[in-house]
Amino acid sequence: MAQLGSSLSAETETLSNVLSLVEAFRAFDSDNDGAINAAELGGILSSLGYNASEQDVRAMMREGDANKDGLLSMEEFLEMNTKDMELGELANFLRTAFQAFEVEGDDALTAADLYEVMGNLGIDQLSLEDCQSVIASMDADGDGAVTLEDFRLIINSLF
């Protein structure tokens, strides 16, 4: 556990990058249907100042569309954007935390829950504010909690 504590700042930075990807996915998913289509991807790239051709957009879609349904799910988007990322112990830590939540049987996860479980795991270097940021970035409906399914989706994309 000492090694995790010593590399926690790197793990926190990695988590921040992953959570930024979750926020980017939500920005791409303009119709909020849980998937990104080629038009949404092209539109957001254009709004960011990228002059991607229709062919470029289609190539990006093909690269990430693992199930070949013509859409990028959150899981596919995260997989596509984290495959070259050095995740260190982050994914293992999140999986352990997720398993603790599953045992509790709740279907929602709050920042206080995450903070408590992290403390129980001996990870007390992350503040309650850090945990609030984690939850806020995954909280699509703004109710202050995320479902375990949303949390699971992010964890699965890290492996």
C-alpha cells in the first residue's frame, strides 16, 4: 500500500485525465442518448477548430467502434482514448473500491461513500473535495450521485 500512496499524485492525475474524457464524451453526445455518432463527432471537432474531413471522422469512428454498430459508447470512447495511457495502480484501486460498493448493495455512489471507502482502503491522501470532483464528473443528472453501472463502465474501460 505504501507504493500506492507514494504514487498517488500520479494516480490522481491519471484519474483526472480519465474523468476529463468522461466529460468530453458528454460534450460529444449532444442528444444525450449515451452514444456518439459521426455527426456529433464531426460537429464537436469542428467547434474545437479541427478541420476534420468526413473521411477522417469516419476513420475515427471505425477505430473506436468495437461492436461495429456505427456509434461510440462511453466504454468504446474511453477504451479508444486510454489504451496508450499508463494507468499504474489506478485501475486496480478503482476495481477494489467498486467491489466494496457492490457488497454494500447500494445502487448509487456519492462523494461521501467514495471518500469513506478510500479511507477504509488506507487511501486517505485524496480529500473529500477530490472525491466530489470524481463523482461530479460522472454525474450525468446532477443529483450528486452516480450509479454503480456508470462507475463499472469507467473501471471496465481501464482494463
